[in-house]
Amino acid sequence: MKNPADLTHEQLVEIVTRFVRIFYGTEGPGGHWTYVADKQWRGGDVRDEAALLLERFGLVPQVKGGGERMDGQ
């Protein structure tokens, strides 16, 4: 698992932007995004999208059982 501190500024911006879209974004015609304060979403859907996003950036632990240290050591 990558240490989030090792990600570039651009990668961190992309992750945060996508999280905001997961919670509040609605994609309209032509791929334009708008943000809606009262967007309806389900917890399971948010969880699945968040997990895929973190996996894309290598932020998902690979070790089962005892886990990996979070400080990257």
C-alpha cells in the first residue's frame, strides 16, 4: 500500500475532487459536473465508489490479517 504522503499534489487533488463528486456531484449532458447539496445517495454505493478510487491510487492494503503499518514502515 502506498503512503498517501508520497502522492503528488495533482493526485491528491484528483482524489479529493472525486470524493466531492461521489457525495455531491451530478454529471449532466456533455460530461459537465454540477454539485447538489441534497444529492441522494446510498451508503453502499458511496463505499464501493470510494474503495475503487482508493484502489486506483494504490491506497488499499494488500496484507490480510494483521495488516500493514500506516506509517509506511
